[in-house]
Amino acid sequence: MTQEGWTRKDLVGIADLSPQEIQLILDTAESFREVSERPIKKVPTLRGKTVVNLFFEASTRTRSSFEIAEKRLSADSLNFSSASSSLSKGESLIDTALNLQAMAPDLLVIRHSHPGVPHMLAERLPSGVINAGDGAHEHPTQALLDALTILQHKGRLEGLKISIVGDIEHSRVVRSNIHLLNKMGAEVTLAGPRTMMPVEAEKLGVRVVYTLDEAIKGADVIMMLRVQLERQSRLAFPSTREYFSLFGLTRERLKRAKRGVIIMHPGPMNRGVEIASDVADGPYSVILEQVANGVAVRMAVLYLLAGALQEAA
Amino acid sequence: MTQEGWTRKDLVGIADLSPQEIQLILDTAESFREVSERPIKKVPTLRGKTVVNLFFEASTRTRSSFEIAEKRLSADSLNFSSASSSLSKGESLIDTALNLQAMAPDLLVIRHSHPGVPHMLAERLPSGVINAGDGAHEHPTQALLDALTILQHKGRLEGLKISIVGDIEHSRVVRSNIHLLNKMGAEVTLAGPRTMMPVEAEKLGVRVVYTLDEAIKGADVIMMLRVQLERQSRLAFPSTREYFSLFGLTRERLKRAKRGVIIMHPGPMNRGVEIASDVADGPYSVILEQVANGVAVRMAVLYLLAGALQEAA
Amino acid sequence: MTQEGWTRKDLVGIADLSPQEIQLILDTAESFREVSERPIKKVPTLRGKTVVNLFFEASTRTRSSFEIAEKRLSADSLNFSSASSSLSKGESLIDTALNLQAMAPDLLVIRHSHPGVPHMLAERLPSGVINAGDGAHEHPTQALLDALTILQHKGRLEGLKISIVGDIEHSRVVRSNIHLLNKMGAEVTLAGPRTMMPVEAEKLGVRVVYTLDEAIKGADVIMMLRVQLERQSRLAFPSTREYFSLFGLTRERLKRAKRGVIIMHPGPMNRGVEIASDVADGPYSVILEQVANGVAVRMAVLYLLAGALQEAA
């Protein structure tokens, strides 16, 4: 395990990273994967470090994935959610963060509905800051765990054809994935209803199609996005049934896919909306491997940032 | 401390256990009781193990009892409640559980309002699963801590007369206790208003009576159940005052009890509804010993299941 | 580090403490400050001790400060909030506490809206009890961290002129500070609108003034209190703008202050209500140092109480 070449104290977005930095995180994550398979799933790497998880949006998998990563590295974790915080007393986010900072945490993991919040905190605070999702902006550890999963199945990212299907416009997962996959030389196709496609999507350096069949054809990887039913009032299609009939991934449709295709989903899934249950649980699905890789990627990021902070001190 | 003879990865209910298995848990718990009395209340038994507490119903004592048990065994604990989870985004319980599973926890402790959920998870997941209460079905660690408390006072379970009083029909505590006490050779009497007694209660292998005096007479142990005021709309009696006059345990009524009787209650108590305050705090009450034994029993169960998982690996 | 001279198992209020006890806490805190500046921010002092944080009011800084203090001392922390507890099932506070007690925690940290709750628990429970704020009564660790901060800047408390400005009547911070500062020989001035000043405030052994200018003049320390906007309906002035114009601390007003004055605030701040942003972030502000000292003071208190409990055992 080497921290050679890593100098950042923050991971705010994939957009900032060089291909070498991305590769270093993925290599480090690969070496951490094995820790979660041991009988004693714990290394003393971050003993005596304090990591604060500041989640201003509900989350099961991302928060728990970070918390497990922190505990397997022997860090001390603290959890905050918006409900229990002083923000309910009208304090500004930056004052809350400065106050936590004064308690000398080493790293802050933050999820916030407002794009740019992790960036602002990273600039203002001496602690390392990890973006765990900021609005529709970035979700860098998700793109990294996706890349780690693809690498394990395909051995490379360069030259791969990767199709991302669904509500492209509102997805921070897509944004981080496009940055990462473009930097690493993959060929990205975006697919979805026109009403869910950002204006001038082609300018992102990707191919854009408007049918699922075009997205499936020739793809090495198909990444299905979650339909955000919780904001269904602003949904851009008449019903979930109609969405499923047009963009739901079924076994029938997969017959036209390339041999060896893998199916990904960032979760939580809506079975029967963007993906059929038998596809989600089927032989091409690597969805649960993504989750397992999430812990390894987060361990790698925590480890690299803590190393950079130490050197700077 | 021996794990000899224990092979289960799950504790879903008392119904599944043999008398030998019940005895093994109780013996193991007895040996763990001492840990909580040390100045350093911690053993390294589960170091590097990840235990997830998944509570889909509010709980103070059971969740905290498990969490304390986990920490005294040096496990890493993670807490989830329904409010903060992806279930609020419409994900199915099994997907939430599979996702947590992918992060490689060793043990899951689950409370859920739906009977059978722990059983379903135990079948689907390689992790060990502990039922911390599922609807009106089972609450096995409660019955085990009750048994440990009785043993400490009476030295045996066999042949003891144990009366359980209150809302029999909706109680998972009763169900687990009947299984355990029947298997261990105790004689169980159920008492309560007819409207709170399950149809054909006698078929459970118990005696059924409908007055508190009959329940008290000759009993070695009286176990009072909580009246669930939070679902008072469906209560089967006119008022809590009326309930207290008919089934509330008072000092006056206890005069007719057998010498050396002990009074139990699984908590949380409604003082002045099912039990008078002076009885709850009086010389026959072992209610707080039950709570203390809860930590020891949960340590024992966590230890035995983790051992079985290790051997299977 | 010495526990010599400390015999209390509880810290319920500053009112109970002798000047020697206050000095011992401050000296101990000073020696713990350094732990949070190490690369490995952890000492094994409270390993195997269980600390329960029982917060019945929302709190970011106090709860997290205690939790960080506990983790840096290697204690096992458990968190309870009112929402998730059995109190929602109608259990009395004392029963909840007795139940937690039965699980053999070493220390309980409690915040409650009702004055006197920590005192009642301290009397009833063998565990050590720390008051983390009880209604408008006391908040002893806040006064201690304030004193530590003043000491670091002024080298002494005796003879210092300290002005406290704002909603005096409803502030537990003020009450604990008056006790501490009087005992240590400082001269306290209270300032605020007449509608926020307790009747017969002078009987507290302090000077009382009704303008900010009088409070500023000659003060070595100015402590601004939070305007509790969340209970604005009962506010004793027409608007926050009006409050700011009369009692808001601005750079302009500070021109009349004594050379070397320091500005304090217990947080969370309302910028532009009781304090101007440029003053809060300005050269005289020691507000974030207060937060940092909070962790050290809480480590000291946890350490001293645990030592007294050990000796008593």
C-alpha cells in the first residue's frame, strides 16, 4: 500500500482528479478489498483519527458504507444528521462546520442537497473533506466504486463502451461517472427520455441516444439509474408503468446485448420501474459487488487523505 | 466458556431451540455476567466483527442492551433505524438487507413489526441474524434473560409454577416465554381478560385463568405484561383504571402469594396500570435484574453465533 | 495528571463546587488539551468504561463535544435521544434511567429541558452523572470551558471584569458562569433589556446595567448570549433588527472597549442579531477556542468522575 503521489487533503469531485490520481485510488481500494474478507475485519491505519459524517440528506448505503470503512480502519466515527443539529436553531452551515472543526476532527464526510457545499467547506477547513453527494453535482466515491467494479470484470476501462440509462439530468452519479470514464478513456453513451436529458448533453463528450435498445447495443457495461419516485410530481413521463415499458431493463431486451455485458445500478433500486427483478438478481448483475466495493473505495479515500494531512502537518 | 454443541448462525426464535441449546446459552450468559461487573467492562472476543442493529420499531432497552453487549465484546456496532434508511425511498426490506450484507457484516440484530422478517433474512443472508422482536411472534432474548433471572433466584426452571398476566394475545414476550418454559419443564399459567386471551390458548400447553387471584395463588414467579397504551384505541377494556382494579398487581393482592415469589416485568412499565409502584420497587421485584441479565444474555448469543459462523467459514 | 482532591461522582452544577475543585478541573483540562493536537488523538484512560449520552433536547456542539471527549479517552459511548426512547411509550424518565443503570454504565451525560433532572438522577443512580444543560438552571461544562478560555488569554480570573450581555433570564450559561466567576473572584456585569433581566438580578452578586455601552466599558471579557429565535413569540423586544441596534456587538461599538478585550459566545450564534459577523470572525473573538476547550474540559470532567467512582468501588 503506497500513498506516493497523493497530495490532496480533499475529495470534492472527480472533475479535479488526474487519471493518475484515479488510478492510485483504485489500486489502493483493490488492496483494501481483502480486509473485509478477513475474520478480523480491522486494520489500525486510522487509530486515533476522528471522522465526522455530516449527512444532510437521508442515506442508508452511503452513510453506512463510510461508517463501516471508518471502523475497519479503526477511526473514531461521529454521526450528524440535519435533524439533530444546531442548523435547526438557525445556525449557518459554515458555522456548524467551523464549530466541528474546532473539535479537531481529521476528516469530514459530507452529503448535502446543495451543489458546491463540500467545495466551500474544503476551502475553509483544515480538515480533509470528502463529498458524499452534493445535489445533482458530484458523488465521486460512487463513480470510483463503479470503476473498481468494472475493472474487476473487464480488466480495463480504456476503450470500453459504457451506457448510462435514465434520469441523466438530475443525477450526480452520472456527472461523476462521465468525468471518470472520459478521463480513463472509456466511451460513454447516455440514454433516457428527452425530458430527462440535459440540454446540450453531447457537449459532455458523450454519445446521446433516446432509446434503450440503442443504449444496450454493443455496450460492455449498462448502468441503470434510479427513477426518483420521491419527486414523482415533477416526473417527466406519465407513469412508472410507461417508464418501465420504454426504459426498464428486462431479460427480453438484454437478449440483444453484447456477450459478457455487466449490469450496474447505484441503488436503491425500484424493481419493476427501471429494472426488472430477474435482471437485478440475474447472472449479469454486479449490483451487490458495487456495494462491497464501496467499502473498499471509501477505505482507500480515507487512507489517502489522512496520509496527505499527516504529511502537511 | 465453551461453544461446544452450538452450530446455529441465527437466533430467530425459541421455538427452534432444543433444551440443550437453551441451557448452553444460559450457561454462557452466566459466565458473561461477570464482565459487566469489572472495572474494565470489555473483552476482545468480537474484535474486528461488524454487528448491524436494524431497528424498525422504537426501542430503548433492547437496542441499548444489544449495543452495550456488542461494545463489551469489542465488536464494531452500526445502528440503523427505519427513519434514516433507504426504506423511506421505497426500497424493499430485502434489498436493504442485501445491501448491508454486501458490506460484510458478521451479525444483524433486527426488530420489525412484521412477524417472520428475521426468519426470512436468516434464510437469505450468510450473516448471523438475531431476532430482537418481530411483531407478536417472538422475542427470544427476552425469554432467555427472563429464564436467567428465574434461575438465579430459584436455581431451576423445572417444576416451577410461572404465571404470566396481561395482554397475552399481542405479546411476543409471552410466546417466546411459553416455548422456553415448556421446553425446560416449567408449568405456565396465563391470565388476563378474555378479550386479551388468544382463542384456544389452552392448546399452547398452558393453564389459562381469567382472574389475577388465580394467577397469583401458588405461583413461584409472576410475570406482569405491559399494557400497550400506545394502541389504546383497540384496548379490550374500558379504562386503565378498570384494568388496574382487575389485573393490576398490588401489595394487597400479593399477600395471597406464595412465600419467596418473584415479580417480573419486561418493561417499559406503566406504573399504576398493570403494576403498583410499590410492588415494582418492592422486595419481590427482580425487574432491574432482568435488565442487567439482558446484557449478559445478548453477549452470550452474539458470542455463540459468531463462533458458529467462524467454524462454518 | 492528578485526581488528588476529587471525590464527587457527579457534576450537576457549578453552585456545588469549591474554588479548589474548579481549579482542579481547569488544571486537568489544560493537561488534556494537548491530546487533541496529537496525530493520534487518543489515550486509553477510560478503556472499558461505558458512557451514555442522554439528550432530551437537540444539540450539535455539546453532544458532539462530549462524544469526541469520550472517544479520545477510549470510552464506549452510547447515544440516546428522546425521539427514539421508551419515553415515547410513556415510561417515566426515572424508569428509563434506572433501566440504563441496570446495564452498568459508568457515566451518564444528560441534557433535559426540566431544571433539576440531573440532580435527581445523581441522587438515585450509582453511576456518575454530568449535567449537559438542564432548562434555565445550569450548564456547568460551558462555564468551565469559558473559564479555561479566559485563563489562556488573561492568565487569571481573579479581579477580571467580565460582562455578559443578552437574555440573562433564560440562560443556564449565565447562571453557571455567575457561580464560577464569583467563586473565582472575577467581577461580573450583566447587561440586557429590562424585559430579559431577572427580578432582583443584583442579588446574584453582580452589577446590572441596561445598555451595551456600559457593559463594554472597562470589560476584560465580553460574553454575548444567543437570542433564542426559536422562542421568538415570547421575545421581549419588537424585532431582531431592534435588538441588534440596541444590544448587537459591532466593530463600531467595540472601539470604546478596553485594549486586549476578548469576545466570547457559547454558540450557536445568530450573526447580525446579537453579534456582527465581522466581530464574530474578528481579532478579539475567541469563540472557536471556546469550542476547542470544550473537548478538553469534558475530557477532564469524565476523567475526574471516573476516578472518583473507581475509588468508591
